[in-house]
Amino acid sequence: MAVKIRLARHGAKKKPYYRIVVADSESPRDGRFLESVGTYDPKLESAKLTVKPERVRYWIEKGATPTDTVRTLLKREGVLGAKAQ
């Protein structure tokens, strides 16, 4: 079972709001997930991002791979460093 850390889209039409979730790679984008580890709201001026860094690190240690977008967001937040790639 491949586990990914990815974005799940929520919110209304043209008003996206994302949850950062840990999910099986075969699950649908907005479907079943193992754990929610943060949120991302791109519509705000400063693009609000909240993350549970200890849970993200836990899942990465267990073998979960973040998607490219999530990796960029986590690096910007300072959760991922050069070692955690």
C-alpha cells in the first residue's frame, strides 16, 4: 500500500479550501483518508496554511510521500528540510 500526503479539495464552487491528508494512493482525491494533518486556504491574501508538523514527520518516517504541491507548501512552512525529502 503506497501512502501519499496530498490535498483534498473542499469548499464551494470557485472558492476552494483544501485539507492536507494522508491517504492511500489508490483512494479518490476527496475520498477516504487515514488522517488529516493540516489545511490550506489559497483564497486569502496570505494563503493561510496550518499544519501539524509532528504528524507530518511521523508519516514521512513511516514511508508516506508528499505530492509536489504539498512538498512545496511544507517547505515554505519549514516542516520539511533537505533531510526530509
